[in-house]
Amino acid sequence: MIKSKFPAYVTLWTLITLCPLLLLTGCWNSIEINDRAFVKMMLLDKSESGIEVTLCFPLPNRLIPGQSGGSGGQTGKPYTYITKTGRDIGEAYRFIQSDLSRKITFGQTSIVVIGNALAKEGILPVLEFIAREPRFHINASMFITEGKVKKMMAVPVVFERFPVDILVAYAKQHITVRATVKDALMATYSGGDLFIPMLSFEMKTVPSEKNKTQQWMGTDGAAIFKLGKMVGTLDTNEMRGAMWVQETVRDSEITVPSTIDGKEVSFMVKNNRTSIKPVLSGDQITINIQSRASADLISSESDIDFLDAKQLAVLEHDLATLVQDRMSMAIRKSQEAGSDAFQIGQYIDWNYPNKWMTIEPQWRYLYAKKVKFDIQARILIKHLGTEKHPLRIQTLKDTGA
């Protein structure tokens, strides 16, 4: 018998180490990255025959380092849109795939834009498609357009390289209310009520684009959804009030008239903290909303003395009143639409689960007609800058010299 040169425990350890290698068989059905077409943005709208789907793709053959994608240049824009119409999103998607030489993947999709007509009909088909697409990120941001969603295709890319980057920046900078695919999917389990930010379009002359009059895009309020359908809108100030309730305000510029001469004083308000607490007393439901923030002075046209504590306190009160009014307007709009877009019902469920079981069937009626809101805001002015008085041109007296 031939004896092994190695101890038994060394042989056993070697076998244990090598066994996992047998499982590394590779990905037999993988698709190479050069064979993929990455969707950056998805545009959806209603059409006469169903749903119109537009996908925005980057063009790898035009992504040349050192070249800008805004003006096109010799290589053209580094992105393209492809549109197809089908009975549903799946059919339109298949029509787009049949025209491409690469396999479509939604692994990098960060924006979903829905047209006004489709939003009013309902976004459930959109969520149905996304929920069943395993590569789709649920953190993708959602937007609604005032008119046809294809207006997005005419927006000039000035500051960014791709159109999708503009909308990603809107979400990251908290310019408007934020709604992600995750938020919409979660809302379906509590009635389908939520806010989704809206986009507006207007024709502008863009100097950097050879003074051509082009479609310009911006944010403008928010859409109110009930049962997954768009039933109303918030204007810009109401939308900002909704952001205060949702505690999504990062930096907000607010201008108020001073109490001395009525001239405007502007502040940058930040560090928003909002608490929502339901209080049930008999059949009365009261929602206490308390919001706190700090403010920095950025400009003043008034002769107010910022070193006077009493006058400063009055300004703080005026700031708080303005914020409270905006929050009240946003809540009132949601009640008029019968949409619990702020998910107030969940707060009652968390704090009064037994009571919630009895009022849930009639919650929409109670929210619209019976629920009262007690809104309190407090804003402290913390920074005034080095100059405590408005700058004025000092005239020199004529001495006859």
C-alpha cells in the first residue's frame, strides 16, 4: 500500500476548498453589456389605440469623451427616443424591442414621466408593468406633464448632457414634492392616494442654442391622485405647503413684508422638521401638525432694525403664518379632492389600530368632511449676516471745496 505524503487533515481541507469551485459553472444565459440597450427614461401617454410608450436611450457610439451632448456637434446627440403604440405597455415595449439590435434593459431607468391624459385614466397599468419587471428600480422618480408627454423630446439639453439628468436633479435638490415608484406602489395598498410632481412647458428663446425658440421645461405644482387616478392639482405655493407637511423641504426661499414699511424681506428657510399626531376624542378626529425650521436672512429692502428682538419676533411670526397658510391650502385641496394623499390614515392606524378598524370603511368621507387639522409652525431667525442694516448710498454733503 502506498502511503500519502500529506496528512489526512490536509487532504480533507483541500477537498473542502475545491468543492465550491464545482458550482462555478458560469452564466450560460447572460447578455454581454455591449449587447444591451439601457433605458434611462420612460415616457408614457394615452393614445387612440391604447398606450404610447417612448423610451430614452443613451447612444454608446456617440459617448465620446470631451464632447458635449447639448449642441450635437459632428457626432449628434448622445441619446435618442424611440416611440411605439400598443394595446398595453407590454405590447408597445415588444414593438420597440423588435426594432432594436440590442436587448432592452431597465436596470438604469431613473425617471418615469406620465402624460396628463393617461394620469387621469389611471396609473395602475404603469405600476403593473413596473412591478413585474425585475430590473426596474423602485426608487425611480415619477413626474406628470400638463399636456402630452412627448413635449419632453423637444426640451433642449443646456446644463446637462442627457434630458433625464434634469429630472434627476429636480428630485435630488427637493425642488418639488418627490414621488418614486416605491411610493406609488405602497400607495396602492392604502387606496392609491398620493402626490406626484408636475412638469410645465413653455416656449423660450435660448441664447446658448443660437437664440432658437425652443420648448423649455420646469416644475409647476403637483397632481393629486385618488384610487390611482389624477383628480386634481396643487399650484406652486400649495405644492410647497405639501412639502412642509411631508417634511421634504431642504432649502426654501420665503419673502415676507416687514411690519414697519411693508417692504420685502427674504429668508432662506431650512432644517424643516414636521411631526404629525392624530388625536381622537369621541367621534372627532383632529390631526395635530407641528413644523419647526430655522431661517437665514438673505436680503432686505426694509428699514427694519434686526437688532430689535421685538421686531425680529414679529418677522418670525409672519414667516410661520405664511408657512401655515400654505400647509392649510395643500391639505384643504386634498380634502376637496377626497384624496388622503398625505397618508393621514396610516398615522391613525399606527396610534389607534382598534379605532382604525371601525372607521377605515368610511375613511374617505371622514377625511373629506369631518377631520380637523391643527397646524402650528415655528421658524427661528438664526443668522442675519455681518450687515444688520440695509445698504444705502450715502450722499456726501457739498462743502464748497
